[in-house]
Amino acid sequence: MKKNAVRLLAIGTSVVAGLLVYILFFNLYKPVDVVVAVRDLQAVKPITEADVATIKVAAKDRQVDAFVNPQQVIGSYTAVPVFKGQQVIVKQVVRDPGKMVSEMDSMPPDKTIIVLKDQEAVWTPVLKPGDYATVFAVLETGEVREVAWGKVVSATGSSVVQDIKNIKEAQSQPSQRTLLLTVTIEQAKQIMSAVKTAKGIYVVPRHPALGG
């Protein structure tokens, strides 16, 4: 009788373990929809039906802020270049390019425009189009590092978050507030990296004499 009980317990444990493995595997590898670019897309260009498509990827490979339906992006504009096969994410797309079009027309080839949302950064409310601004990152060590500088293209609303704790809480909240900056391509890469790894991003006015 005792042997049977041990055998049943072993079988039950194996079944539960197998079920947990299956659930974990399914959640990580189940196919999900993502929108990708089907060809290289230049910045500040309208996104058409021919530019994007939906593909299936494993859930673990989907970027958190990737679009899942082409209709979410068709008719919008690219805020930055998007390359063939790349998942189209929220910060790469703007509904109304506004001053971006005229800015891009006169922009040197080594520069681009980057979009920051207030879930990603805090910027001084006084910033306005044409102002120069400096981007600082607060690292996990507490060090503050200058990562970029550039010219403000537009600031739709102002971020009023005051501390790191509130920035993290704000990340889950929808927002329409954005800050568009003209920076070099290398600086854009630094900002993208800082958004992913830094504790906080702050954008402050830069004296015009220092340029951008």
C-alpha cells in the first residue's frame, strides 16, 4: 500500500512538473502578431499599406511596444528610419510630423530626429521649438552622464514628473506628450541605449552659445 502511494505521488509530481514546463514553454514561444517593415523606410515619410506587414514571432521575441496590426501605423509618419524586417515600435511612428518635415529638408545627412515620450524622459517645461537642449542620463550607479545635445523640433505638452520613482510609475500610463530633438545619428543611438538602461533621462535647456 505504501509503495502504491509513493508511486502515485511520483506520478502526480511528474504530471505537475510537465504541466508547468508546458505552460512556461507556451507562454515564451506561442506565436504572436507583430508589424514589421517590408522594406527600408526613410524618416518623415508616410507609412503606406505596401510598407508594412504582419508576421508571427515567438512571444519572447516580440518587443514590448511593437505594433500588432498594420492599421495602427498606416497613414502615420516614420519618426526615424525603419529597416526592412525590423519590428515597428511606438517611438518610430508619429501621427502628425508637424515641423519634422521642414526640419528634415534642411538637415545634414549625419543627423536625425528622435522622439521621446514622457514615460521615457523628463524635460523642462520651458523648452520650445528652436531651443537647444542637453540630454542627461542617470545611471544605475547614480552617476549623471551627458549623452546628447540637439535642437528641439517640437514639444507637445511638458513632462512634470519630479523623481525617478514617478518616472517608473508613469511608464504604464498612456500619454500623448512627446519631445522631438534633432541630434546626430550617433547621439540618437546613445539616447536609445540610455532609455533602455538608465534609471532616468532628463532634458534641460542648453545655452545657444554652445550650439547643438
